[in-house]
Amino acid sequence: MTPAERRASGSLAVIFAARMLGLFLVLPVFALEAARYPGGGDPALVGLAMGIYGLTQGVLQIPYGLASDRYGRKRVIVIGLIVFAAGSFIAAAAPSLLWLVVGRAVQGAGAVSAAVTALLADQTRDIVRTKAMALVGASIGLMFAVSLVAAPMLAARIGLHGLFAVTGVLALTCIAVVLWWTPPAPQQHANVPRGRLSDVLKHAPLLRLDVGVFVLHAVQLAMWVALPALLVQAGLAKDRHWQVYLPTVVASFVVMGGVFALERRGYLRAVFLAAIGIVLVVQLGLLAVAHAPALPVLAVLLFLFFCGFNVLEATQPSLASRLAPPQSRGAALGVYNTLQSLGFFAGGAVGGWLSKTVGPTGLFGVSAALLLVWLVAAWPMQAPRPRQTAEEVLAEEAEAT
């Protein structure tokens, strides 16, 4: 990476990490803490407060992406972070569960993921794009692991109100990072005419990735509906689950180094399909041990899951940004992030229903079937050739003459 690419990747990874840390800190304790609010005795309202964030995210990702194509990435990111911070402070001051629902909905309305990913794509060459996306993915995975350890301790000290206040402060910190650390948007991507959404929706390779990100995150969230109970059944107390999560997440990051080397050698398609296959094998493994889970087996399966998941989290947005027409990159990543958010929403809702009606074996069986469908749909994909920058073209022409 060039110094500018390192600066862009580092600053945008910090934005993702800080924003996601605020969200992840709430999730492990949300259901228990929300029950203490006036109106918290209604499980449906608690579920709405938890899930409405993903719904508003999904609805607004495409408008934010289109706006970033037209008005510039950084401007849209700052506006979205202000909205997200406002939602966090509304939730922090919420006197009842209904106001908590309002705060979570406003949080979700700060849907900047597409604009941030598009800005990262604008500021990195195709050849290092996966590495940049992997840095972002690794930061998110690390924040997830940290939140599992820190959330119960912080909630005991400052409560859910305090956790939302911390989330708001982190969002304001992200605004400072965007304004003073993130490099300016490249001139060729600033204020370009808005691309047509219809072009993105007719693009078959992009649609394969959209289907894939929906399946991946639906399976991820559905898996976590049943997995904690399996760990308890295997003999690990709830307050010690981080002792499995943290080492498996961190160990899986080591695998990412080999992915970059394989991509440089032209094996991106093979790595991508193998990662889908690994996540499929994990679901089949969980299906096999669901009746009598053993802790070492669950730890190995979790390690394999995070290996496959981290590879897909890095390669999918990288491929989406490279396949999308430059003038429609924000729109393409808006559609991509919409399907990601809807995957979270569907995974939680349908995963809970499956766990209740057919148990964990049925849940893992459906997850495996979805992954098999995705593997078949993704099989025809071809890795795009790296696009050359204007500077690289001029350098080649000068060398030729």
C-alpha cells in the first residue's frame, strides 16, 4: 500500500470499528436491560427495539449510497454520523421502551456503511482493495470480541443508558476522524453525475454478491440464536463464553495473510468459493453435534467459521466495488449494504422462529441449505481484472515511448 492508501484504510477502519463497537457493546446485554424500562415486559416491543435498527439501515443504505455518488462521500458520511449520534443520545435519555425504539430507529437512519465502503474503494487501487477491506473486517471482528468481554462489566457500572451515551460519543469521534484524518476524496470521484440504480440491479455479478451477503449475515445471526445454548450445554457458563469467542476470532485473523498472497497469484475465485464451503461445513458440523455438543469441537467449528467469515467479509465488498461502474459505486454498495442489513434482520427473526419450532438441528439444516444455494449461485463468478489508475496508464505510456 502507498502511504495515502494506508492512511485511508486506517482512518476508515477506525470509523467502522468505533461505530460498530458502540453497537456491539449494547447487543449482549440489550434484552436483559431493556426489560427494566417501563413497557419492558412486552417481549414483542423488546424485539422491535432490538431489530428496528437493522430495518431502518436496510431502507436507507441505497439513498445514502446514491447521495454519496452525487454530493461526495465525506459529506454524506458526516451527515450520517450526526444522525447516528443523535439516535444514540435519544436512546441514552429514553424514559421508556417506546422512546428506546425511537432512538434505535434514528440510529439506524445513520446508514453510512455504503458511503464509507465506497470512499475506501475510491482511495485504494484494485490490487490492494481486498487488503484494505480485510483491515476493516478485522477491526469489526475485533470489536465484536472486545464487546463480548466489556459489555457485561460496563452495563453493571453505567447501565444501558450509559452504553448508548458511549455509542454517541464514539460517533462524534468518528466525525473528527473523517474531517481531519481521512484523506480527501479523489477528484475524479468527487461530485460525479449520479449513476442509474437500474444499471446496478441488472448487473448479474453484483446480484450474486448481493445474494451472498444476505445469506452470510442471515446465517451468522441465526447461528448465534442457538450457539450460546450449545456452549452452555457443553459445560461453559454464560459469563465465560468470551474465552472461546476471543481466541477463535483472533486466531482466524492469522489466516487472512495467506488470502492476500493467494489473491496476488490469481486464486481469488478459489479462495472465495472455498470460504463459502468452509462456512457450509461449519453448519453441517453444528448440525451433527447439536444433540451432544462438546466444547473442543465447538471451538474448532467456531475457528473455521471465523476463518471463512473473515475472508468473505473482506473479499465480497472488494469485489462489489471493483465490479461496479465508478459512477454508480455508491449505489452498488448501497444495494449491497441493504441486503446485508436485511440479512441481519431476517437471520434474527427467522432464526428465532426456527429455533423455537424445529430446534437447533432444524436451524443449522436450513442454514446449510441456504449456503449450498449460495455456493451454486456463486460458482460461475470470475474475479475482475484490476483497473488501472490514470497515473499507472501514463507511466506505462511514458515507458513505452
